[in-house]
Amino acid sequence: MGPFLDFNPFDNLLCILLGISFTVWFTLLLVFIIVPAIFGVSFGIRRLYMKTLLKIFEWATHRIERGAKDNNHLLYKPYSNAIIAKEPTSLEEEINEIRRRGSNRDLDSASEFEMSDIFYFCRRGVESIMDDEVTKRFSAEELESWNLLTRSNYNFQHISLRLTVLWGLGVVIRYGFLLPLRMKNFLSEQVHLMCYRICVRALTAIITYHDSENKPKNGGICVANHTSPIDVIILASDGCYAMVGQIHGGLMGVIQKSMVKACPHIWFERSEVKDRHLVAKRLSDHVEDTTKLPILIFPEGTCINNTSVMMFKKGSFEIGSTVYPVAIKYDPRFGDAFWNSSQFGMVNYLLRMMSSWAIVCSVWYLPPMTREEGEDAVQFASRVKAAIARQGGLVDLLWDGGLKRGKVKDTFKEEQQKLYSKMLVGTQEDRSRS
Amino acid sequence: MGSRASTLLREEEIEEIKKETGFSHSQITRLYSRFTSLDKGENGTLSREDFQRIPELAINPLGDRIINAFFPEGEDQVNFRGFMRTLAHFRPIEDNEKNKDPIASEPLNSRSNKLLFAFRLYDLDRDDKISRDELLQVLRMMVGVNISDEQLGSIADRTIQEADQNGDNSISFNEFIKVLEKVDVEQKMSIRFLH
């Protein structure tokens, strides 16, 4: 009994302290998170949190830069900004320019082929090796400033004690406080809209909805750019949608199955997806019934890293109902929402999301669009895509998001070859005429 | 992804690459991050598949020839040094380099070396001569199926006829230089960096 006597008073105190703090914590939880979520009310706390975080990030970046300068280290600069200057000249213009300046013959006799023609292809090829528009869209966007998350830091050296302490504090807060808080919330929700709202709170998502008068109505199709599964939560917490998508395995599959019970969503087997007519029929059936909720579709077909919008697959634009475009843009400073499905699985991704600082994003509801006379599905899709890209400040790319996993089609190379051939053969025709 | 970049490239290596290629410190670190992002196997070298994954390169008619230029004879992997050495050919020629000491070894981005890079794109078997066959093959790559064999043949013949000076029916490197002496090689085979 001897040794135990010493511990007893401490023990009691510890227990009492723990008990009190737990109760306090729980009450805070209830008051500040669950109750407002039920009533859809918000305190300004999250915005304040956001502003404070931004100031801290700026300070942190300053310290890193100053520290680097003092120690004469060179800072790693993110390369997602353009490395090289690319001239937007076309194949014809450039080759003609090379020929004009370098030809040994006089200008009258137009030449068919010059050995210098190769320079154009050569330079373009090496330019694309140094920096291309597509491959960088499939990896997380790199930030100029540091947001105190190790996962987005490339200069991780102990530059100053204060910075390290701040980072340490950040880790403690995020993993010890925010994460468990959010996990508790995540596991305890039941009802559909309320549960989405709690999710939104759980992720400390600060979402700004613009132009809500254009919100999708029943019998329409809602189309948005895709960055992560959180897009769904964000849109669904501001309106009811019927989702379309592939049935996934694992955690996502379980979530999908439970959602079907609450609301009539449209899930497909992977094999059915290949049969485009079947998909189109199911979608148009759903859309014709005007009592049914608007369908939510992500036409890119895969998650892109939120710096650009890639090719929209024309399937959803062939159906012929009103399309309500929505642009979603995340603020990458608070936590990168991009899900690189070839790199992490769902659980890993959720963990990262829940231990970021916050999810800050803007949602713009664009005015509804319909297919015009004489416009085919592909042109319509490009029009909608351009509108979304313009609103969200994203780069509008013609490339297919499928390039994340697959190779580019040969037809594009054949186009280039055809262009060049026209140059060679075209001049011959001129010759025979004169 | 990004966090590995600066830790794996040591200062001494950067200095060596700087001396050999003439790139600046920041250009080297940027290109290193580009190298690591292309290196899907994460083993410090790039294979031909890694290059072919770049869509803009895959649709370039001479894409395969350009990729080949990175790999020395008989090898299938290129490390960062080799990568930089090849890219160095496309560094713009700066004014202070033009009047350099002629005894010092020629920089990788000299006019002559740029022309050599282009010459090697044509010279498929690396025997320092562009034969009629080789020229035909490269032409075929550039035009695809859009021009007939006869037409292409006559283009090749005409080109060799005009360039060949010693009558061996193929184009040597010196003859190549002569044909292109008026072309602004320095500008057309240079890529400008933004930093």
C-alpha cells in the first residue's frame, strides 16, 4: 500500500481535471458545432480563424525567406509556375520564318523542304520536356508561401526556433485537437442535409456561395469542375442533388450505398459505364421526371488539381435538358483539397483533409445554359467549360483528364503530321500553277 | 513529391552541373523538380516511358527521335546529369560567352553543338552521315501518311543533291553546317528561361 499512497492525491486531481475538461470540451462541441449546424446558423468564428491563419502563414513565409537569405541557402521555388517562355506561334509561321531567313536560294522559288524545318519540332519537343501543360495538373498545386503543413513544405530546415515552435504547436493543434474533434463529428451524423452541414463544419469548411439565384432546379443537370470528393459535400450542403457515378469499393462504396437509401441516386457498375447508351438512357429518364432532384455530374471524369479545367466528356451534354454550370475554386493556402487517387486511397485522403487547417472555397452558380441551334454536344460542352473556367479563374485546357491514367491518342500526332505535309505539298501545287 | 527535391540534390552536385552546363542555381533546382516529377519510378533515373508520358511530346512527330537524344548509345536510363547535359544544348547563348577564350572547351550550347544536336536527329545509326535512307525515314516521321513514297523520295534526292559536296550521296556534319549557315540557329534552337 506504501507506494500507492504517494500517488493518490495526484491521481484524484488528475481525474477531476480530466473529467472537467472533458465535460467542458463536450459542451463546447455541442454549443458551437452541432446546434448551429442543425439550425444552419453560423458564428463569425470561422472567418476570424481564417484571417488569423493567413496572417500567421505570411509571417512564417517571411521568416523562411529571411532565414534562407541569412544562411545563404537557396530556396526551392515551386515549379508549377511557368519555367520557360513559350511563344504561341503556329507550325506554319515558325517554319516559314526559319526558311525565309536562312534560305540560300532567292525567295521566289518556294522550297518544299528545308533541313532547318527540323528545328521547329526539336525545340517544341524539348520545351514540352522542360514544362508541359498537362502532367502538372495531376499533382497537387505548389504554393509560394508555407502554410505550416509539412506535406507542403520543401524547405524544411530548422531556420528559426520560433518557426519550429509554431510548427510544433500547429502539429499539436491539428492532430490533437482538430482531428479528434472532426472524427467525432464525422462518425455521429445521421440525417441527410443536416449531416452534410455538420460535415462542412467538421472540415472547418468556409464556403462562399455566389449567385444563389442560379441554383439548379429540378429536372436539370448540374455540372461542375472536379477536384475532390469534398466537392459533393460542398454542393450537397446547399441543395439536394441526385448523384451519378461509379460504384467504388472500400469506404467510398459503403458511403454510396448508404446514400442510395436516403435519396434516389444513380450508381453504375463499372461495366455499365462503358455502355454509353445505357448511361444516357438512365440519365434522360431521370431528368424527364421533373419531380426528381437535379443530377450532379462532373464531366471531367477524374479529379484535377484545381488549377485548370480539362476536357468535358460530351455524354452529359447530349441529354438535352438545361445545364446549370457551377464553378468550384479552393483556396490552396489552407489545405490542398486535390485527391490524387493514384497516389493515396480514400482513408489516407480523408485523414489529410481532416488534419488540414481548413477547407476554404468559393462556389459560383452560373446562369443556366441550353444547347443552341446548330451546336453539337462537343461545342456545347466546350462552351460550358469555358464559362466555368472563366468564373473560377482556372486555365481552360483542351486536354482530356483521362491522360492522368492513359496515353494520348495517335490522332493528335497525325494532325501535326498533316499540317506539316500541307506545307510541303502546298508549295508544290503553287509551283505547278506558275 | 516536392519535399524530396531539395534534400536529394547536394550543393556540390549543383556546382558541378553549373560548371558543365552553364545553367544558374535556380534553373537547376527547378529542372530538378521537373526531373523528379517525371520520374514515376522514383529511382533517380528516367526511362523512355517516362518521357512518352508527356502528352505534348507524344504528339510531336519527332518525339521519339528527341527522346532518343537523351539516351547515350545502348543505354535505357538517363540520370539527372545526363538530362541536364542534353537540355544544356538549348540554353540561349549569352553575349559574354561569345567572346570566350577559344582554348577553353566549347560550351554545350554553342552554335556548333546546337547544330550537332539537330544533325543527330537525322543521323539514325550514329555514323556521322545522313544517308538517303535516313533522310527518308525522318521525313516519313514528319509527314505521316500524307505524302506518297515517290514524292518523298524526290524531296530527299533534291535535298541531298543540294547539300552534298563531296559526291558520296550523303550529308556529313560539315556539309550540314554549310547548308544552314544563314539560319539563325542560336535563336531557333534556344529556350528562354523566365528566371
